[in-house]
Amino acid sequence: MAASFAQAEKDDLLGIVLVRDNPYQTFTRAEMARVKTELGRQVDAVIDAGERLIPRFTDCGMRNSQFTFSNRESFVWLKTTLDNLEVGEGDGLLRLRLATPDEVPKLTRAEVFYNRRPTWCAPVFEKYSGSEPRSTH
């Protein structure tokens, strides 16, 4: 499966579904199931309408919300569809977008736990983590 991801990325046919306003948010299984259900409805609507292009993509992992595509037109279809798609309700409403691997923000997260705050802790942590000086909580 890793080879298919690498080939799809090389061919620019790999897309990752992200939450539009929070690209670092990961999907729960229930949220990803709702996304898949809605995408299935959208594909059914295309088929029922007799459209020339029937989008073809493969769900390649709920954890990473990645899709590989058989052609560029399918990528464009899913990108357009996700730009107009909202899944969920109320506070759980998700506005989605499709990104290429190059567009996915890189996030490095570190957590430090200690009983009390020594005066040297924040500067040392920032030095070794390579981060910009920020407030430490």
C-alpha cells in the first residue's frame, strides 16, 4: 500500500481531506464515516444525472483521510465537492477541503510535564526543540 501512496503522490493524484478552518484537526471514525457517506451520495448523484465523468478515487485510510485518484478530473471533482460540503451539525459541523501532500501543514508537537516551573525550563526547551520563543504554560 505504501507503494501506491508514493506513486499517487508522484503522479499528483494523492489528496488529503482536511477541516478547512483547522487543518491540524484529526477526524474521529464517526466523522470520517459521515464524510464517506456524503461522498457516496455525491457520486450517486453524478451517476444518476448521467454525467460523462464519474469520479474514481480510492479511500486509502481513515486515519490519514487520504485518497488516491485514477485521474486528474476525479481529483478536481473531489476538491470542488469538498469545498461545498459541510458534514455534521451544530458545534460538530465540519467544513472540508482537499489538499495535496505539499499543502498539508507540518506540525511538531512536544509536551512537557513537570511539578513546578524552574526558571530555566522554558528557554532550555525552546533551545532544544528549535522553536521560537513563546509563552510556556
